[in-house]
Amino acid sequence: MSYRLEDYYLNGVLLLDGGMGQELIRRSQGPATSLWSAQVLLDQPKLVQDLHEDYIRAGSKVITTNTYITVRHRLQRDAGLGDKFKELNQLAGELAVQARESTGVPVLIAGSLPPLFGSYRPDQVRSVKELEPLYQEQMEILEPYVDLFLCETLSKAEEGLAAVRAASKTNKPVWVSWTLEDIGSNRLRGGESLSDAWQILSDLPIETLLVNCCSPESITAAMPELSSFTDKVGGYANGFQQIPKQWSISDGISALGQRHDLDPDSYAVHVQRWIDAGATVVGGCCETTPAHIQKIADLLRSKNGS
């Protein structure tokens, strides 16, 4: 599917979806496992489609495949399910397509290409030479189902380089999204500045540049610099209290905590700050819900009385 990104804008802004993993765990009413959102994909796949549909009805113009956890290493390490890598990625793609068809709403589907060896752990990022073929393997499975690739929650510049190189081997648009330190320093969790990370990627065909899965305050601090690199930029924040250094999934999601000052109204205030600073693409990450996306959609529609 070819598209003109601007056709999906609402008053100059493209609205993404919100968090998948935490919301799926809540809806499944089961305990969180080390497979997180992939566990729901295994046990209750209809919940995944239902959540995609809820985001579309809330106003999302881009929905993201539930493939953040469906990477071969994590499936094998945490559950001995490496042999289900292809099957689960295909299923995630199919569910996103079915959600779009079921609602009848024209939305874009982004194929999530996540960190392969641990979230928020720059110390576990492998070499570009090792990562690139692994990203290509996941990309090739998702390609028939998606309109673009979203290389997301990347904590080091080299991780972004590997993911973008792999995704660029298709004719699909490529977006890249870094995760930042939660102290408003404009630095990736691996310590590189936004400027240094951008220089590594600036010669590659990147359509949209984002930051995600960090505090909304960090995104606010980063947006002026980010918007100086290109005109299609944005962010989607999480609602965690903190990301401890050296955190791993074995520590449990509960170790991250949940902020109670980011209800839909409060979150939308942060989003408006990003837009004021140049963001043209916004949405939500972990701990955000369809209600958050609905509030942002209402905010965007209220501009110019539309």
C-alpha cells in the first residue's frame, strides 16, 4: 500500500496508537509473564485485535503490530519457543490487518522492530553486524502485512543503525524511535546525544524521527532539538515512574511502577507541548490506553473548530 503521510494527518498532526503490552495484560486478567504481550498473543489473540480496533475507534491513524516481544532470542530464552518466531510474527501482522478491515477505517499499520536483547539495556546491544540480519529476518515476515516499519525503543545509536539498515531493504517507509534517559538530558539511554545518534542515521532513508518509552518530560525537553533535524518528528511517552539502571524483565514490570499523574487529560497537556515544539507525530507508549488516544484526538479536532 502506497500512501502520502499527510493524508492521515488531523490538523497537521498524525495520531499513533497507545500502549499494547500493559493494556493487554490488564485485559487478559492474567499474571504478567516474561513474555509480556507475546503471552496474550499465544493465549488470547482476539484481545490483540480488539485492542487494535479500540485504538482505531479512538482516533489512531497508525496502529503498531504486537511484535515488540516476538523476537527469536526472547521467545527462546524466556519460554523455549524460538520455533514459534515466524508463526507469532505472522499472527501479529494478520491481527492488525483484520482490525483495520473490521473497522473499515483507513489506517496505516506499522511493523514494530524492537530491541532484540533487552529493553532499556544499552549494555546488552550487540554489534551492527550481528543485529542487522536478525532485524531483517523479522522484517521479511512482517513485510506483507505492514505499510511501514517502526524501529522503536532503541537505546543506542548502533542499534538504530542495524534496525534501519535492515528495514531499508524493503520499499516501505522507515521510522526510527529512540528511548531517552528520564532526566531530560536529550541523551539516549546509551549516553549518545540526539545529535550524534542522528548523524549516524542521517544518510539513510528515514521518513519519521521519534523518541519513545521515556517520561513525557524527557520528550518535551528533546523536541526542539529533534525538530531541527527534519520536519517529520514526534514522540510517544510511557507512564512508568522510573526505569532502574540494569533493569531486566526478570525484575518484573512492577519494578517500573506506574505514575498516577498521567490520566488522559494530563497526558494530553504534555502532548500539546510536543506539538508546540514542532512534533507532527504523537501517541502513547506503556501505560497509555485508548482513553488517552481519544483525548488527544479530541484535542486535535478542537483546533480550528473541526
